[in-house]
Amino acid sequence: MTVFLRRAFALLVCAVLLAACDKAPDFKNLDITGNKQFGSDFSLPDTTGKTRTLGDFKGKAVVLFFGYTHCPDVCPTTLAELSQALQQLGDKAKDVQVLMVTVDPARDTAPLLGQYVQAFNPTYIGLRPASDAQLEKVAKDFRVYYAKSAGKTPGDYTMDHTAASYVFDKDGKLRLFAHDGQGVEPWVHDLKILLD
């Protein structure tokens, strides 16, 4: 009986050690690795008119962010936090690509969107859906909510939208759902894990 118990204990120890080796990374943001409810790719024109897909950034961690240039708070805060995170990553920052998809292509012309994102960081790329249908498709794929909220005049409106980003690893796999306005430290922490 003692030989049986020793073997059972040894198997239990091995199982615990193997489980520890296979432990998922300790992300600060929501780990959605393997979740099939969100989009896994996109095909959108950038501000120069070139169609971009996730494959264009193979070998880089990609942060996909939905927002708009007239956003009064969430969008500029998130883009600034990401820029600070990239500074803290040092040389590793070259392996991160931040992409902002506008949910307001009517006002966010290609030149305006390009200038806006690059004012936060020259490596950022703005993506501007070419049609309402294209915006609807990418928003549906990534389960992003957006809606126009009327202002005092027709041109003075805001866009309600999902305040979160999606993060893909260097192999193009969707890994994280990151809430916006979280500060710089969670970005640095999680991007380091994905880049190592």
C-alpha cells in the first residue's frame, strides 16, 4: 500500500508541477486568449489609403483601439497612456503597433486622423473605414458599440463608443481586452509579457 501511495503522491506532484509550467500569464488586463466571440482580423484603409490587415504587423504586438478625434476624454487619455507605455518599454517599443480605428469617419478625414494619432506618437497608425458598411462590419466583428449623440448643432456631436482596446500578440492571436483609462503600468506590464 505504501508503494501505491508513493506513486500516487509522485503523480500528484508531477501534475502540480506541469500545471504550474502551463500556467497562463498573469495579465493585468482581461485575458481573452482563445475567445472566438471577437474578431481575429480586419481589413481597413489607413490614412494614406493603403489597406491594412493584421498580417501587415506580424512579429509585433498590436493594440487595436476604437475612437475618434473629437473625443473629449477617453481617446486622448488612452493614446497618451499608450505613448508613455511605449517610452517605458524602451527598445521593445519597436515591436508594438498601435492602431486607432475611427468610429466617426464623417469628421475624421484621412489627413486629420493621421495628424491626430501621430501627435501622440509618430508610430501610431489611424485606420479609417471607407464606408458605413465597413465600419459596421469591423465594429460587429469586435463587438464594439458606437452611436452618435446629438449636440447643440448638427456638426457638434459626440460619439458614444466602447472604451476598450484589443491586444494581439506577435503571432497575430487576440490575447487581451484592455479597458481604457487604466493608467500606464498595466500597459507596460502586459506588453512586456507579450513581447518576451
